[in-house]
Amino acid sequence: MSDRFLLEKSFDVYIEKYPQSADGLVSVALFFDIEKNERLAEKYGRFVVVFHCLVKEDGFVATNVTTRPTHIPLPSNWRISAELTFDLNVQGSRRLPMGLLNLIHNMPVAQESSMYVQKRIASWEGYLKIQEQSADIPDITTRYSTLLFNDDFSTVKITGCEMNDKDWKSLKDMSVKLKGMDQEIGKVLKANRSASTVEVEIHSYMEALARRQRLDVPSKEVIFSNFATLSQLKRLRQGFKQLENGSAANPELERLLFENKPPVKAVNSQAKLQFHNRLNEFQQAAVTGAMSAEDLYVIQGPPGTGKTTVISEICLQNAKAGLRTLVASQSNLAVDNALGRLLATKDIRILRVGRTESIEEEGKKFIEENVGQYWKDHTLQEVSSQIQTRNQRETEIEIEWEANEQEQERLQQQLARIEAELEAKKKAQQQYNEARSIIEEHNKNIHGVEQEGQVVQQLIQKTEQSLRLLNDTIDQDETFLVEEPGHDLFQKELEDNQQEIVRLQDSVALQVLQDEMNELKQTIDMVSAECETWKEEKKQKEAITDRITAAKKFDSLKWIILEQNLTRSLQVQPLITKLDQFRERINSWIS
């Protein structure tokens, strides 16, 4: 063994303190870490080497060397890890480092700590045994008649169950599984012995199957099991065992549980939080306390007080602070309920761990094999949504820009129009002034204008007289045209045209009658062909009738029926059957 110590500069070990001996000597066990001490593992890879030593000021004195299997974990809350260097050539001239001696001195004694824990959990052991005895019952299998679901498929009533009185009394809170299915459908709410029915609360992840009528399996057998309760008790017992062996995840857990004044660190002052959920004052105090605690913070409350909401708020606050949160529960449903409050929050990255078949549908997208694809799809969807929103906004901005440009153009046109109107108004004012001066000047010459008006009036009267003479001349010309002999020629030509129109209309009617006659002729030809076909079929049927009439043997008659594919009527079929029976009887008499 010494050659191994000469080859290594240092060793990674776990130190465990033993109870002090009667003479006051302190002893420890050095567990050599087989994973970190590679050269030692080459020779003793299947075992963990343990040095049992006395602790003296000038070094460790090995009193025994043992081994232990590698599957037993080395880390413990009652052991400390250290890196030690062994010098086999020093003969008492050097001392152990004071820091190492103080560390060993302040270490808890593993055996004493284990006995202390055993003593404190002894009363809980009795509770566990009682629970295990109550839960240790065999599975109950029975046939049933039907499954009756309620309106929202949250419960189902199993009818027609056949069990003895003892089994009926044991059903409360048991898990329910239909034979032929891999998963449990729910747990028993209540059992009615007189009606032979069992009401079951359906797991939420089975409701979809219930809505699609996928729970009514052909076997018609149901299994009631207490496996879930037994599993929970088994986990509790394993937790007690780990606490007894010093393997609890929190090294301070036993002190927190068992000491009258556990060493809980003081709560740090926390800045006022901005809450994401609507919380009452008690829920806000719980979240603030959890965020301020350094090691452990317990929140207790009856059902319906909002503990799940508080858990989701703590997760959101941790994510905001750049921290991670582990949400664990003895029930998958409780974890999924807390998870459901966080699905709409895109700032949280969720990883769901657990049995896939027991996880809610909403939580399955966050299990290890699906979470990468989910966040990839989620991110793609978010980016696509943002791009779509940006493109939509860009289109809206372009439309608004175009509308603004049109409005600007309209306003510019309106401005130009107003400026033109102002300019026109100035010009009009100038023209008005000029017109006023002209009017004033004309007023001076008004007398001359009135004389000119009288002259114009006389001209108008002469013009009206000329118009009256022209109208009289036009009337005389129209009378002359009417009395002219050429009028009869025009009238005769008009009558000839009307006769030609009548002739053309008669020609069109004649063509329509000819088309109708052709159609009737084709119809007559088709009817004649069908008559010929009917005559031929009549001849064939008369020939078949003659053959049937001439048939002297029953077999000939049957052959004609088969050959011509004749349908046997309800009156003929029984007669044929009777003839067959008579033939069989005659044959039996002959034989």
C-alpha cells in the first residue's frame, strides 16, 4: 500500500469523526474518493479504501484498513471532504495543520448524530407502521357493467361491481385502473354497496380519453389498488433513512427539525417587490418572506388560500432576479397546477421532470425530450409574431404616410386656392374701384344711353314683325307639300314594305314547324325501335315459357331457371324446396 502513497502527491478523502474513547483520544475514518484518486482506483476500483486512524498532533496513526462497496455514497452531512498529503518519511518533526485539527474538533460525531436522529424520529416510525398496515391490502379486481360520466367528464360512476363487504369498505381513496389500460384513470371518491356503484374522480390527463369514449375497454374489468399510498409511504421511509444516514440534501435539516431553536438565518431586508399576480396582503407577505429567506421558509395554509398562486409568484420573482426554482411535490397534479400558472409567462423557461404518463398534457411539452423543440417552436412563433406585427405596423405606417401626403397635398391645394382667392379678391377690389369710376362716368352720359335704348327697341319691333312673316311662309309651304300628287307613291311603298315584313315572319314560322316535325319523326323512329325490341323479348320469353311447359323433369326446370337467371319468387321458392325434399325421400325409399 505504501508504494501507492509514494506515487501520489495528495489524496481526496472524506473524514468522518468517531466517538471519543475513554482515554480521550479522538479517532476518525478517512474514506478515499475512488472517483478522484485515479491511481488508487486502478488497483482498488471495486472498493472504497477506509483508513481508521487516531488523531494526534503530529499526524494520523492508522489502526486499521478496511474496504466498503463503491455503491454506498461517500458524501454525508456528517463528513467533510479534504485534500490530504501523506509524508511517510517524517518522524515526528512536523505537526498536523491547526486548521485541520480545528476542523476535526468542530465536526459532529456521525454515530451520535445518527442515534440522535433515530431517537427523534422513533415516534414517526410508529405513525408510518400504522399507515403501512392500513395501506397494505391486495389489489381488488372485479367486473363491471357500464361507465357513466358526468357532464364535464371529471367523474365517472362504475356500475355493476361485484365485491365482498370487506372489499367495499376498503375502496375509499384507492387508485382505479381499467384492465387493458396502462395508466390509472383516477381515485375512488365514494362507494355505494347497496347500488353496486363506485364513483371515481378522473385524473385531468385522462379527461380527453373519456370525452372520446376511449375508457370503455372490452374486458369490462376494473382494478382497485393502493399502490399510490404505498409509494408515498415508501418515499417517506426513504427520507427518514437518508436523514438517519446524514444524506439529507440540506445539511442543516436535522437541526431545523429537531432543535428547539434551529439556526435559521435572519431574514434579509428586501426591497419592495413588484408583484405579477393579484395577491392579498397575506400572500404578498409570504412571497416577500420567501424571497428574503437565506435557507428555509415554510408557508402553511388550508386548501383554497392561494398557495399555488404564491408558488407561481415566487417562480416569477426568482426568474426576474436571475435565479432558478425547483418545484417538487408528492403529487404530479400539484406540480402541474403550479406549472399551469406559468405557461402564459414567456420570461420563464420550464423543464418538467417526472413520469411522462403521469404528467398533464400541458406539462408534457416541457419534459426533457420535448422542451428544446417547444422553446424552439415558441421562439419561432414569438419572432414570427413580432415580424408579422412589425410588417403589419410597417404597412399601417405606409398607409398613414400616404394619407398624410395626400392630406398635405390637399392642404397645399387649399392653400393655393386661398392664396388665389386672396389675389382674386385684390384684383376684384381693384376692378370694383375701376368699375365705380366708370359708372360715375357713365352716369354722366346716361341721357345718351337712354336715347340709344329707344332706337334698339324700335329695331326689336321690326325684327318681330319679320319673324311673323317668315312663319306664315313656312305654313304655306307645308300645306303645298301635303297636297302634292307624289304622296300616294310614298303611301304605296309603305304598304309594300309592310307586306314583305309579314311574308318574312311567315317564313320563320314555317321553319319552326319543320324543326318540330323532324323531332316528332325521330321520336316515332325511336318508339318503333323499342317496339321491335319488345317484340323480340316477347318471342324469347314465349320460347322460355314453351321450354318450361315442355320440361318433364324437375332438374330441367331448375337448369332453365339458372340459365336464364330468373328470380325465384316467394311462392316458387318453397315449392322448389318441397320438391327437393320429396326427391330425397323417394331416393331414400329406392335405396
